[in-house]
Amino acid sequence: MTWLVAMARNRAIDIVRKRGGASFDEPDVLEGASGAPAPLSRREMTEELKRLLTCLGRLDPEKQRIVLLAYYSGWSRDQLAQKLDIPVNTIKTWLRRSLLEIRACMGNKA
């Protein structure tokens, strides 16, 4: 699971860098959070990535947003806490719980 998340994150970072970077003020990463992601076409997605996106879509919208900003856009916990006005420890807990939910979902191969 760790490897899969790292691969998805690294691929996402490569795509963002190729497009010209992500803005801290206006994260466009959130546009495709619940549906198909904008940067990748359907044919470029592996079955594992499709499952990962499905599992991500099952998270609460606020937690989806935090996970995407942390792992897709590369925001630190401090940046997330500052921008979203949420305590750093809460961000840390939400990220951990969200990743555990994604791991459980991925294990179910749903």
C-alpha cells in the first residue's frame, strides 16, 4: 500500500510539474476529487489507480481535500493547518485515518 501511494503521489507530482506547477492559493486539484481526475486520461490509468481513486471518492469531502492537497499537491501539514485553519494535530490524525480507510478499501478490491 505504501508503495502504491508513493507511486500515485510521484506520478501526480510529475504531471503537476509538467503542467507548470500548482498554486498554494488556488488548488485546482480539487476539481476532479470525486470523479475522474483531470490530469490523467482513462486509458493512462491502471486498474490499481482506478481502485485508488474509487476509494478516495468514498472519503468525506473535507478529508478528500486534505489527502489530495497533501499527497497530490505536496502541501505540508503546517501549510494545510495554516490554509484551512485546522490544528496541525487534527490534520495529522485525519491524514492517518484517511490513509487507513483507503488501505482497507484497496484491500477489499472493491
